[in-house]
Amino acid sequence: MSDIAPLFRPLSMGGLELPNRVLMAPLTRNRAHSDGTPKAMAEEYYHQRASAGLIITEATQVSPEGKGYLDTPGIHEDSHVAGWRRITETVHAAGGRIFLQLWHVGRISHTSLLPEGVVPVAPSAIRAKSQVFGTDGFVDVSEPRALEADELPRIVADYARAAARAKEAGFDGIEVHAANGYLLDQFLRDGSNRREDAYGGSAENRARLALEVTEAVASVWGADRVGIRLSPFGSFNDMSDSDPEATFGTIYRALDKLRLAYLHVVESFPGSDSGPDELAALERLRGLWTGTYIANGGFNATRAADWIARGRADAVSFGRPFIANPDLPERYQLGAGLTTPNEATFYGGGTEGYTDYPFRAQEAA
């Protein structure tokens, strides 16, 4: 189908050759062991989706303090490395490429999920109007404490150690999660960051932690194997900013100088379409980034191909479509119908709604 042909042009990115531009977005599925070690069924889950131009894994905590949801994976223990290594090996054996998304949730957590019941950390002691998935289902987040300035080097070091462990586990690269209301995003936005030190106040100061983390991860991997995810106009997890275009313009410019593998931007969220002013601002921000640009948020194949053809994006990441369609690139290329995901199985559980979705060939048999 000619209208979606741009989706299937190869893309050179950070020393990798991607065979298509249909990328798998990070998707939290809450199916790791309680200690953060990926379960064996995750090997099959990622193996099934290896035809993506690039898999970006579910968000993975860099430390015990960074956990915010039940049964999410980590990358800070030997068992985590071993579990992820089995996943990267099976993806590579199927011809795929896979980046690990590094995560610290900050204030989006609950004391029941943290070691010894400590309180979550944040740039400022402002409780979010949000919930997390815990042992008793969804619960309101706990009141956080503000991180001291002398703790921030420890946070940066946690990311660097996690990046080194990801290299041991055989990943092809790293995505730094600085979107969707988690710790690095919390520092970026003035709605959640009321600090008066070198990490608060001006947009340059509020961007400091995200930049330090990204530079630390790049020192482990090389900048061309590191991407970052941002959500400039996202309100998820009770996020706000008085001037998001100025705030994100600041970090776009700074990141562009690092020559990263890519910038991954959440352009819209499920159920909240971007208005014309917001879309115009996103396009202006896009003009500040000279490297590979990955767009995310509510795309179908036709719209994604149009954005790529116009240079608005270099690739598009798909979330929910990849949950229920492990062979999504093939389905798009052939114009085949898509399976609808079962939302009741998105978070937690076993193989149902995880590894049992059919491939197109199975449906045709």
C-alpha cells in the first residue's frame, strides 16, 4: 500500500540499521517477579514483537527507591541482569533490536512499594493527585519528601550503574524516561518543582537533573546509543507547567548538542487530543531538534506514514496496537485488520492478554 510506504523505509539510527519505522513503545505490563526480575514469559512476549524496527522496553527502575508500581522490572541486581539477558538474546535471535527504558518514578509511588516503607522522593514535597497499582489495586500516591541537593549525585549515579548493567544484559541501547510525570519530568516542570537551589527556578536549572542523567548514561554507552523520552504537554500524573514551550525549548536545545540517538516525544495521550495551539507548539519544538525524532500518541499507519513523509517525524512508536498485534509491522504493510486489545489484562496477570494474541498467519489458517 503506497500510502504507508514511508513506514517501511530503513532508518539508520545511532549505529543501528532499523528495517522499518514501526517502533514498539514502552508499555508497563506489571508481570515481573516481586523482586523486579523479569519472568520467563517476558522472553516470549518480546520475542513475538521482534519485527518492530526497534523495541523500547517497559519502564525499568534504576533502584529500589525508583519503584512505583507492583511487579515492575528493575535493572539494579544481578538477577535482573540475568533475566533481561535472556530477553535480549531471544530478541536478537529473532533479528530484533531492543533498548531498555530507565525509570525513576519519584513522587508517583506508595510507601508499601518502597524498602522499609520509606516515603517517595521528589523535587519538592508536593503530593500528586494520582494513583499507583499496588498489592490492593490502585491506591493514592503517598506524600513525598523533597530530595536534598547532596542526594542528587546519588540519583545520577544510580542511572549510570543501571546503564552499565543494561550493557551487561545485552541491550542495544538505553532510553532515559523523562516523560509522563515521573522523577525527571517532575524536576522539569514548575508545577512540581518549587526548589530554590541550582535544580529549581529557571528552566535551565529545572532541566539540569535530566541533562546530568542523560550525560551520565551517555558516558557509559556513547551518546549514539542513548535516547530520551519527553512529554511537553502531558498532564498525566498531575503534571503542569506555566510555560511548557519555553521549558521544553530549553531542554530540546541542550539535548540537541549531545547528539543522542533520538528524541522520543509523547505528542498526545489516550483520550486527550492535542488542540491546534498545542500542535503548533509541538511543531515549533520539533524544529529545535536536528537528530532522529520519534513521535508517539494515537497514530494509525496512515497518519504515521504521512508524518514521516513530511519530515515531521523519522519514526513512530506504537503502544496499544503492539499489545494485541505482535506482528504489527506485517499487518500494517499488508493492510490487514488489527486485533483489539483486552484492557482488563493490561496490568498484571499471566499469559492471557500478554503472549496469547494471534499472529495474522494463525488467523488465516
